[in-house]
Amino acid sequence: MKKRSKGGAGNPHLPAEIIDEILLLVPARCVFRFRAVCRSWAARLSSPTFTDAYYAAAKAKSKTCTDDACRKFVVFAPSSPGPSTLVYCCSNQGDSSLLLTADHLRTDFLSLSCRPSRGLFLFSDTRADAGHYWVCNPSTGECRALPPPPERRGVSLSSAGLALDDMALECKVVHLVFREGMTKEAVRCEVLTLGAPGFRWRHAAGGGLDGGGLERKIFQALRTEEAVAKVPPVFADGCLHWLMRYPAGRRRDANGVLQRQGQDAILRFSAADESLALVSAPEGVPFEDYIGLQDEERLPMVPVHLAELNGLLCMVHDRRRRHRPGQSFLDVWVRSSSSSSIRGGGEWSLDYRIPVTPLLARDVHGPRLITVLGSCYNSNQRLLLATSEHNVYSYAADTGRVETVFETSSSNIGLQKEAPAELLLGVYEDSLIRIGQAREKEEAGSSSSSSAVLTQVLLRLPLKSIAQSKLLGREWCALIESKSFVAAHMSINKRPKRRRILAVTSGRARHAFFEFAPPQSWMQRGAGSSRPPVAQHHLEDKLLCSKPCHGLNLISTSTDDYLCNPCTGDVQCLTIRGRSRFTPCCSSSGAAADVGQLHAFTVGRNVGFGFDHKTGEHVAVEIGRLCGAPACILKTSESDSWTCAGTPPMSVTDMPPAHVDGTLYWMGKEQVQAEHIVIVAFNISTRAFDVIRCEQPNTNHHGSASLFLVELDNTLSLVITNSDAEEMEIWMMDIKLRAWVSVHRICLRGQPDFSPRTTEAAVVVPMDISGDDGRILLSTGRALGYYDAKTGIIDTVYSLDIPPYTLAWPILCEESLVPVPDEDYLPVDRVAPPPSIHGHMAADRGRICDHPGHAVADSSTTPTPIFPECQSQEYCQRTGVFYSYCCRRLVCRRCIRCCAGHYKGQHIPLDNFYHDVIEEIQRNGWPVRHPLVPDPDYYCYYYSEPINNEDGNVVRHVFISQRDLVLGKLPCRLIECAYRMDGHGDVIETWARRYIDFDYGRE
């Protein structure tokens, strides 16, 4: 047997130079695979010399191309199904090819540096406070998560950019961090060099600003990106650049000289010496229009932002204006290279004024962002423009024409949702840059191997042991809380096994909403006590507990919904934002006064819980009436408000829906014929209703029989109960065939605790089928037991007969580590869009959604009090003076006492805003009502102040976003409701406008 040669695989008839020239013409993905040919090829193709030569050849090839077909783009799009991001390479001809996949990262929460640095892209998950960052090379398919920054706790603002050091030929990730409430190192600048030994974050090697003030400059840059610009830092001319935004008013420098607006408005980080400096913005950009008040109704979402053009820094000034379509332009200011300037102060020049045509933009807010992506054919006379709607256009400076180059809707990817206020696409560049060198790869490989072994060991432990393992150290805690570990734990627990049964009790003893305990221990809590255990842990409200859905459950009361993981005890109250004009279908005057008279499986609301397989979100769905018309609203786990999802085709019964494979099923009230059944289906992923009409199964129970739907063994099941015969039938349906395929028959005669004849057990609900022995778990609200079909005997788990506490709340759960998200900490511009001035979900005046019946009558003329009412469960008429962080609503002084029983945290007092305000308003005779007061679900009263001018006395009432108030965000989102009055106190004019400002309240 011949020994394999360790030499090269080169052809002896071809010189090495010719082989290199051939390889320079091969796509990067193929060159990346050629490294496995032999050791000599691996050394040659991995050398810095060949890597630089390949990148130079790819750049030269792109410059010689004179056809738009040669231009390729990298597009980040959501996967379906699953909460992951797919990275495509697309051409303007509509062809697309999948390059790589970023697992467990939703595109809705992705922030991308759209201009690559030598082919590398940096993107992050905006849901993480300190940022979770990835670097990918689409041309080779490499994607690597960066190590977490040190000391992530307490981080309130962060930003990162990718920079290239041309001198050292190194790619660096620069991370700016601001920690709120820290006394030392509140602001840090960290650098991670790709391929450096250790692959760790370190402090920037360069110095700070001359004269100090570094922390404030970084803080302003981070605050601008987080609240206003939304565009990541831009790398140009060898530096990373952040745009800063100062509060209204003129500033003075260290010598007391008054500075112009826009002076020192750009923070710059040099990739070579890692130092920070300031750069002034062009004098032609009116910063005073955007630094003080940003009117969101009149101006575009991102009026000024930074970009890169042919290696130079440029500033894009979006001059779109409402009601001025013919006078809308996009000004592109270009800054000359800093190599010929003193102190980095290059000269700005207005090189392009691009008319905003209807092809490029519909109006001032559509699209949200228009930016410069590069130049065509390396020509300064033809620019590439990109929008947040994932479209690319070309602009010819000589002719002024704007033409379409690429649209995702015309490609194989299809139409995608608009990005919040940035790009999710970039220019494709062939590159062989590795993300980490061989040594780091080996270290990462050994580390990943040990982590994989530890993961497999932990996955085989009980849930309690896994939770206790988090106390062993930060690395263990990070591994267990990682999304990959949670997903792996969920996949293992999807195997058929018996679900756990827990009892839901009051958690006020531990200042929580609920507690979860096994029924046996729950019943034994009262041993030796004069009071029954149920009475000791009695819940004042009736509960409706959903089936487990991908690790989480939904608990509903007559007024609230709680997303929870019973295994970990994590519970979050869902917000009421978006529900101010919604009325539950079973409630009376919005208070659900007759809930106590209903059966045990309704709380006066028709709420369902399911899972969106397309986005990976848990979804709560409710059917009721919106502005008096039938409607369906929903709330996802990754949004901060309820939104309208359409109109149900017919009325449904009061029994909760059954969730099967991403679809909710209700029993319809409108029966076409006696032998037919009508089912209303709602597909959570498509947000579409469907009506299923099927024949009634062949049963002997007619007339007095009651029918409702449940989910058993992940199958839609019809329960037919005959109270007179004391019998029950469970028919299983094949959804594809829309036919009943099997049946379970249950005889309840001689079982007084479970017989439907008794008044206490008016409804008997099958909850689960045991995977071990096929027994059926039955619940009546006061009794729980397993029915054995073979013997006809019910094994009772518990039975209550202790008036007035005759109901218990069992909940089925599956072992899961899925966390319950805190909606207040979701990125504000990546959740449901904020309401308009009039407090509705749609942009049209007086409209909540596209349905014509969901309109608010006389919304523009009916005055509303400026002080919000209490939104507590008691529906009292007092003024809300606290924001309850646990219940996520405004409450009065009396109702805030109820929150103290289930929550230890802080509540935001609003009464300091009302201090002496009411007395001043009454003394001056100012109106306390306004026709355009914003929705109290989103905004709360902030302050009032008078403004005297020549046109009359103006009084403005200012309202602040609840989220910005709770999280202490600056700039904050405000709505101004103003009056213009004559000298006699009569109102002449009213108006409202929404804007963003650094507003600290009335002094």
C-alpha cells in the first residue's frame, strides 16, 4: 500500500504563480473548501498574502463590471418556520442562494452594519442589554458569535461597529458601553481584534478627548443611536463614526465660546491608534431643526444619518416634508479625507441633491429610511440608494433619473416586512478573511467540545438539578440560559411522556402573583390547621389555565392575562396597551359582573393561547368587540401591545378554544343544520380565519347533549356530553380529512363528583390522555381524577366540598426552561408601532384597523380629560397617580395597595407631575379636556405650561410615553395637546403633535 504524500497537490507542469492566478478567479466559497486539498494548499490559501491578493482581485473585478447584473447583495430575511435569520446572496435578476443561517435570532430584532469591512458583516440582537454580537463572512459561509462583553450587568446603552486597520491588516470590533448608576467607569470603550490570541475584549489602547468630556460624548452618541438614528456606526476613512444629538439650546466650549449647532456632532474612533476625537457636521445641515424638537408627524423618522461613499464619510440629510411632495430631496454631504486635514477636520461639500421621486418614496414616512449604499461601476456620477423596505435604486447625477436595481419582492425571497429604521441588506463582497485564526479555532473547538459534553450531561438531569447548577458559576449560568440549551431541552421533552399536574394558588405570601405546587402537597398544607388548605391559599378571581404550549402557559382572569412557566415559577402580567376600546364578548359593561355565575371553565372572556411557528412567538388571542364591532385581538410574547387581527366570521361559544399545531379552534354558535357542526379556525401564523363545516359524528346523544372542543394528544377532539344519560363521548378529528376517525366513550354514572347531572359539575372537561396507560384526566373545577376506560373506575386526585371555596385550578405543564420575556425591555422601535396622536393603532384618523366597523365615533370632536383614570380591576373613577410595574397599568392610591401583596418592586409615582398643577389650572381657567388626548394605554400626563404670543394665549398639555417614563429613556416620546385662547378665555383653536425631545418636565 502506497503511503500518502505530504507534499503539494500542484501540477508540476504549472508554475505556482499560474495556479495562484487561477485561484484568484474562483469564488471565495470554493477557495475556502480547497484548503482541505493538502497541507501546502491550506498554508498557501490561508496566508495573508494570498488573502489580500484575492480581496484586491475581487475589488478590481467589481470595478471593471459595467452591468447591474454583476452587482450582488446580501439580504437578511426571516426563516419559516422558526425564529432564525437566513442570509441570502441576491442579484437584480431575482436569483437568490442561501449562504448561511443565524440560529435563534429573529430578523425583527437584528441590527446590521450594512457596509461590509473586507466582506465581513457585524450584526447583533437588540433584545440584549449589552448586545449579543455575531460576525459573518457570507462569501465563505462562516458565522461566529463573539464572546460576551465583560460585566454585562447594569448596561443600559451599547453600540458596536466593525473597523479595519489598514496598517496592521486587522479587523476590530469596537464596543461602546454606558452603565447607568455606576460611579466608576460608567462609560467604556472596548475592542476585540478578530484573530488575536485569546479572542477577548480589552480596553481601547488610545487616549481620550483633549480637555476631557469623553463620557458625555460617548453617552450622547449611544443615546442618539438608541432613540433617534437607529443606524449603527459607520466605518469610513479609517475610522468609526457615531452621530451625536444634544438637547435643545446652544452649547459653549471649554473657553466659553458659543458653538454652532452641529459643531463637534460626530464621535470618531480611529482604527489605527484606537483614539477618540470629535468631528463637526456640515454647516449646511440645520441641526437646530432636529436637535430640539423632532416632530414625528412632519419629519421623516431618520432625518439625518451617516453613511459611507467610496471610502469617505458622508452625511445623508433626508428633506422629505409632509404636503410638499415636489420639494423633497435627499442631500448627500461628503467629507474629504482626513489625511490632508489638521486635527481630523476634513472639509464638507454638498455633492449630491437627489430628488425624492414616487418610485423612491411614497411619503414622509414611507419608507422609514433612505440611505446611500455605494456607487455604481465605481463612478461618482451614479449612486446606489437603499431603503428600509429592502429595495435598491440607482441615481444618475447627470440625468437625475432614479431606477430600480433590486427588489426583494421580485426575488425568490419574496416580500418582506419593512425594517424598523435601518437596512437589512448590504453589498456582497468576495473575501477570504477568517473569523479567528487556526489557534483560536482549535481553542474554540476544544471549548465547544467540552461545552457540548457538559450540555449533554445537563440535559439528562431533572429540571430542579439544572436550575441548581446555575449557582456553580457564570459560565454554567450562561450555558443553561442560552437559547441553544433551552431549545435542546425543549426538543428532548417533546418525547411522549406524562405531563405534570400542578395546582395554582395565591402567591401573596411570597409577594408573587401565583404559586404552583403538586396537588398532594397542596392538600397537605392544611394538615393540623383549623382552616382548610383551599381556604388558606384561596384566589379571589376565577382562573382559566391553558394547556402547555412550547414550555409556557397562559393564566387568564376576568381582567388580566399572565404568561408563566409553572416549572420555574416565572410569571409576567401581560400589558393592557391596545385594549382601551376592546370589550370581552362575555362581559357585562366591561366588568364581567356575571363571571361567578358561569361554569368553571370561563372567566367572562374568550381567550386562547397558541404558538406562531413562523416567528417562534407565544401568542394570546381573544375574541370580543372592538368599538362595538366583532373583532379578534392578539398579543405576542415579543410585542408590547395588543393589536387587531381581523374579524371573526361568526360568534363562538364561551368555552376556551383548542390549540393544535399553530391553529386555534372554537365551536361556532351558528349551526347550519342539526346534523352538521361549524368550527371557527384561526391560523396564528397567517392571522387568517377559516370556517370548517363537518358532519356530526354518529352518536346516540342528541337534543340535550352539549358540545365543545378540546385538544388531546395534539389532536382536535369533540366532546359530546349527555347530562341525562350521564355519558360522554370524545371524538378525534383528522384535520386534513375533516372527518371524525376515533372515539372514546366514558360512563359517569355512579360518580357523583364527576357526573354532569350535579349542579356543581355542570361541565366535565377532558384535560389529557396519559401516555403510560391511556387513562383520561377529567376536571370539573372542584374535582380532578383519571378515568380508566378498561375498568370504568375514576382514580380521584382530589375532590373539594368546602363552601364557599369549591373550585380549584389545576394546570398541566411540561418540564421547560423557556424564559418569560419582559415586554418593557423589548426594543421600542422593534415592537408594535406606537399609536398616532389620536391614540389608535392605525394612521388614519379615528381608525383602529382596516375594518370599517372598528372606528371611534366622533373621535376628533369629543373632549377627553387630560388626567387619566385608574385602570385597576375595580374600574374606579379616581385619577391614576402610580404606574404599577407589575400589573402594567395606571392605578390610584387605593388600588396600589393591592399590588403590594403580589410584588416587591418599585412603582413609578406620577403625583409629583400633578403637584400644584390642578390648582394652577383652576386658577388660570385652563381647559382640562382636549379632543386629541392620547390613549392612556400608551401615554400619561406629564406637565402643562402657558405660552404667550401675538396670536393669543397658548396652553400646552404634554404627555409622555409610559415606556420611556418607566425605563427613564431620553430623548423621550411626547405628545403635545395645545389650545389657543383669546383674551376672554374662549378656545379658538386646538391641535396636537407628536415629537421626540430631551424633556425633563416643567422646571
